Amino acid sequence: MNSKERKQRIEGLKECCGRMLELIGEDKEREGLLKTPERVARAILDTTAGYDEDPEAILRGAMFKEDYSQMVIVKDIDFYSLCEHHILPFFGKVHVAYIPNGYITGLSKIARVVEVYSRRLQVQERMTLQIKECIQKTLNPLGVMVVVEAQHLCMQMRGVKKQNSVTTTSDFCGAFNQAKTREEFMNLLRNR
């Protein structure tokens, strides 16, 4: 997004936030709230910046021919996202494994792919699938597995109010369809 488009988005989001403050009964002209609409607008643009990035291009930008064919694991990737149902945060860790098939990628690129998909309005299940599909489509490895562990503020601070709940999702393909391969990955995750 160019600077003109960013400025237009900030102005539109500021208007929305100002209106929201009025609708909840606040005085948007109150000293403590004067800069809140702009802060919220910038925060929303930051937490949804993944719409402006191409995760496949990120992986392709650091693809290297390599004859390594054992499991590559990048675990404990911190992420923060916004639930698309309530626009409240969910956050946790992503663990990714893939088995190369002639190509590897820079390890930081796996974390960047997680960042791109997490910085969109999301549901955890879709995010898990998107990360797996991006790696599979771009690197064409022998297999990919993604595990996401997250806490959802929409469950913790409203609704059922279950503060200690953690949601785990996984998705896999290729060599990870074999229980033995999945088990190896899960055992390596447990040995943190």
C-alpha cells in the first residue's frame, strides 16, 4: 500500500472509531480520547497488514536447491491475530515441519509466512490450513505439518469466560499422512 492509500485508510478508520466511541456513550473530545481514533486506526492497519503481503513470494525469495530430505522444524513461532467473529485477539505459538524435496527455504521465511496469515482477520482453523498450503504449494516438499496452539480472548473475556482454555489445531499432508512421521514431529515438539 502506498502512503496516499495508507493515509486514506487511517482517515476512514479514525471516523469509524470516533463514531464507535460516541455509540458506546463516550465523549470522543475528552482529553484521554482525543488521539484514540488515530491510535486505533494505526493499530488496526498494523494488525491486518497481512492483506498487503504475498506469503508465497516470501518463500520464493529465499528458496535454495538442497539435497537435504529429513524433517525441518521451526517451532514456537509467536503469533498474534484477530478473530474475525469479534475482532478480538487470539495468540499463541505455531509449529511447522516440512520434509524438503530438492528445495529448502530460509528459516525466517517460515516465521514470515506465519506473520502474514496471522495479520489478517482470521479463524485459527483457516490460518493453520493456509500456512500448510502455502508451504506445500511453494516448496513442493514431501510433506508439511502445522500445529497451532492459541488462547482466544473472545472465549476468555466474553461469552463462556474460560481463562485457561487453549485451542490446538493441526493440518498435514504428504509424508505426514503416516502416523509414524506425525508422531516423530509431535515427540520433537514435546522435547522443548
